[in-house]
Amino acid sequence: MGPPRRPTQERLLKPMPITTRCSHCGRLFPVHAQQLKERRGKVDCPQCGARFDGITGLVDEAMPGDAANASQRETRGHRQDDATEPAPMMTFDDGEERPARVASTLWVLGILMLLAVLAAQIFWWERGTWLHHPLVREVYGELCTQFDLCQPVPRIAGSLEILPPVLSEHPLDDRILRLDLTLINRSEQLQRPPRLQLELFDSDGDLLAVRRFEPNEYLADASPMTVLPAGGATNIALELAALPEPAMNFRIQLY
């Protein structure tokens, strides 16, 4: 037999792991001195996930089975399976992935906020179209009432028309006058309903009385978000007390 083989320089320089103890859960883990130096001693416990000072947690005792297994590998020259599975080597977080994850999250949140603002602007510009749907109109009106942020649908000048109205005595009570009219929205957009003003005149053309009706007085369930349908007609019936002097003429104005 020849002389025993001397360990090569690579095997002599191969760093041996040292043991540190987690200051949070007390578990022992193998680490390398070079890794502790590069990470300034900071390590993450793979059992509890806590970060601690691995240099402060260094212990003199070795991991169970490490010395015996290392001796067997040196003398026999090949790897043998341990009786028990050794604890995994400590992994280090170099701090580069965490800022990247934070940046990605901020980018996603920023994009979602921009999309939300864009959707709100589109809805605001096209609210006349969206408010055709009763459910959208109801939700929109509720939000406006709760937060006092919304403005009513605009009016388009010259686009509302009144078909010839009829002023007559109530069929069941001659002390009540009944006004029937049809309000037509000639526009292709929804519009907020106007105020109606009824003016009564005598036979000489003198003004007898004036009465103004708000939308909630001539429309059922009217609210700040109530609208007149685009290109549609709205039938209106109003009742008011008859005057001592009979009215010979009347006029309806929109405001």
C-alpha cells in the first residue's frame, strides 16, 4: 500500500459550518462565517421566520451528527446517508428582493388608482347615458345624497317642449282646477326636469294668479337625480284650487 493520500488544498480550504441559535425560538442552525460577514451577521430563522443577530447567537456546540458524519466522509472518501436528516442550511435574504416586491406593489396600486379615476371621469362625462338605467340612477342618487358630491344632470336650452295643455274643472269637484300637459324632451340626452310656472289671466288679460311647481310636485318619487328620458314624453297632471274669479286664459313657462 502506498502512503496515505493527503487532503487536497481545496478540501483544506473548504469552510466548515458553525452553529447559531435563534434568539426567538431557540432552534440551532448551521451557518458559514463568510455568510455572516457578508450579511453583517443578520440571518432569518427558517423555523419561525424571525430575523436575528447570528453572531450574537453563535454557540460552541456543533449540530448533532455533524462531527461524526464529517469524519466518516473524510476517512471513507464518499458521502454516506446520515441516520437522521440534518437541519437545512440557513438561507439569507440579501435585501434586494424585498424593495423589488414593494416597488411592484406600489406600481400595481398606482395603476389601479389611475384606472379608477379614469372610470369616474368617463362615467361623469357620459352620466346622461348611464342614468337611463334605473338601478344606476338609484345608486348614483344615493351616493350624491350621502356625500353631497354630485351635480344634477344639466339642462339643454330649447330642447324641452310642451304639447298644448288643457286647464279644466275637476270632474268630481268644481272647486278644483286640473291642468294636464305633456312635456317632451327633444334632446338625445337625459335632462333634469324644469320648474313649471302656471299664470292665470282674466278676460281683460290681467294677471289673476301665479303658481310655480317644483319637479317633486308634479313627478312621482322625484329626487335631485330624477331625469327626463331622452327623446321621450312625460305626462303631467296638476291640481289647484279654483279662483273666485274664473280664469279666461293661462300660460305655462319653464324655469
